[in-house]
Amino acid sequence: MLDPFGRSISYLRVSVTDRCDFRCVYCMAEDMTFLPKAQVLSLEELDRVCSAFVGLGVRKLRLTGGEPLVRRNIMSLVRNLGRHLTSGALDELTLTTNGSQLARYAGELHAAGVRRINVSLDTLDAAKFTAITRWGKLDQVMAGIDAAKAAGIKIKINAVALKDVNEAEFDSMIAWSGEQGHDLTIIEVMPMGEIGEQRIDQYLPLSMVRARLARRWTLEDIDYRTGGPARYVRVRETGGRLGFITPLTHNFCESCNRVRLTCTGTLYMCLGQEDAADLRAPLRASESDDKLVAAIHEAIQRKPRGHDFIIDRRHNRPAVSRHMSVTGG
Ligand code: SAM
Ligand code: SF4
């Protein structure tokens, strides 16, 4: 699948639920209204859409959310999608998780073919962790991370940079990730959805974070790429990899290879734009995938050049109205 700018679309991210057991301050308001269950695709329907994308050349699938591991029976979807790894049609099946359910599922994930996951963790301080996630418990997430590591799954920690909240913690997170053998990626907060707080108060440009880290650590540029937007350095002192995702200070859209499906079957061709295509109607219109495949092709032809995220005093409104939990980050 080639988009109008010649980018090959080989990566599908699927938000399998918009629900979550945490309420991270930068992601959700505390009193979120979730989608009515009737609008949500069944696990069988999600499998059909994912498999259609695999048939069209998608090589990497990421399940996300909301929290993917709180969706009931989610492991049946993971196991079923694992067949595309076995057949060689898919290179990678992975997920992004808050880690709260990992202790329970790590073994099954590995058995289904999952070899790498992203775990979101913004601090190693238990009180701060609860302040950021509102409902989360650090111990539970740490136990999940340990279980995943023990099961043989490689872990990348994703931390969102939050002004005055965790900016002093990246040193300890770099040291801990290095010791544990986890990659670490720091992400700029993006202006998505009303969260009941001012984005400008959360926004911390990574150019500043990097400059500060460079005083303490030796950051060596490396070519390592995962097919995502992160730019990596090697931290000489720990030997670990450190990534920076900078949608605001450095736009990465020119190499975008991905599209995003919500749990209701809406396809977003760009994280930072409102345009979307409904795949649920063509999916449900017939048992054959012809209409679905045609709708996917039509949508890819509408993939925009890029997003227009800005956070400053004059642009203190969400760039898009939906929350990150809808399209899964
Ligand atoms: N619940 C899972 C988790 O937290 O990993 C998966 C979904 S979550 C929406 C995916 C990623 O998006 C997380 O790493 C989270 O920190 C990040 N995220 C959420 N809201 C964000 C925002 N406004 N700006 C930047 N990253 C955000
Ligand atoms: Fe839930 Fe992930 Fe959003 Fe936090 S970032 S509220 S864990 S979906």
C-alpha cells in the first residue's frame, strides 16, 4: 500500500478498547465517558480487519488502547493474530501497555509470539506514579515488567516528559533501564483531547531534556531504527539505548509508515488530524472482505502529509478533539 506521498504503509496500530484501569493526567480526564459497547468491534471483527491489512502488506501490528490487556478475552485475539507470524506474513506482533496486567499475561504473550513490548512508565517514584496515573500502583507495574522480562520479552519503557513532574527523574530512569537491559524512550506530550488541565503547563520540549541529560551522560548518536519515529542515542555509561520522540520540536511525518484503527473500526490515517475512514460498515456489509479492502485502499489515498501539533500560549487547545486512548498513541 502506497500513500499519495509515496510512503509505504506497513504498520497498523489497533486500539482494542478505549477503556483503561488508569487515568493518566496527560491522557484522560478523570471522569471519562467511554464508547458504548455496542459500537465496539468484536474480537473476531478486529481479527478480520487486522488480517485484511496483513493481506495488503502490513508487516507489523501493535495492539494498544486504552489499556489493551483490560479487554476481556484479549489473549484470544493475540493468539489468533499469532498465526500470521507463524505463516511469515507478519514480522512483528506487539503491544503498548501500562503494565498493570502483565504479571498475569506475560507467559501467554510470549507463547503467542510476542517478543517485544512497550511499557509506559513515567517515574520510578511510587507516590508520583500514583499522582500521574491517578489510579495506578507502581509495584504492580514493576512486577509486570519483571514477569515480562522473565518470560523472554524485550521491553522498551516509554516515558512522557512532563514539566515540573518527572523532568528531574530521567537520570534515575536511564540508570535503571540500563541496569535492567530495557530501552528507554522519552516522548513529548501531544495536544490531544480535553484533559481538564492546561497542556502548556505539562509541555516540556525534549530539546531541553536532551541538553540537560548531555551534561551528565555521554549520548552517542546511533543509526538504530525500529520503524517508529524515535531517534536513538547510546548512553555510553550504561550501554543502553535512549530514544527521543519529538512530534513538536522535530516533525517526523516524512517517514510515517503507519495508520491507526480504533476499537469501533474507524481508521485514522494520521494521529494528529481529524480525517478518518469508517471500516465497520464495509466490514459488516458482507462476509467477503472485498468492500473492506476497497475501503482500506480508498482511505490510504487520503493519508495526509503530516500533523500540525503546536503548543504555546496562543494554541492552548487540543490539535484534535479525541483523546490519545482512542487512537492509542
Ligand atoms: N494504556 C497503554 C499505555 O499507557 O501504554 C496504551 C495506550 S496509551 C494511550 C499509549 C501511549 O500514549 C502511552 O505511552 C502514553 O504515555 C502515551 N500518551 C497518552 N497521552 C499522551 C499525550 N497527550 N501525549 C503524548 N503521549 C501520550
Ligand atoms: Fe490509560 Fe495508557 Fe492513557 Fe494512561 S496513557 S490513561 S494507561 S490509556
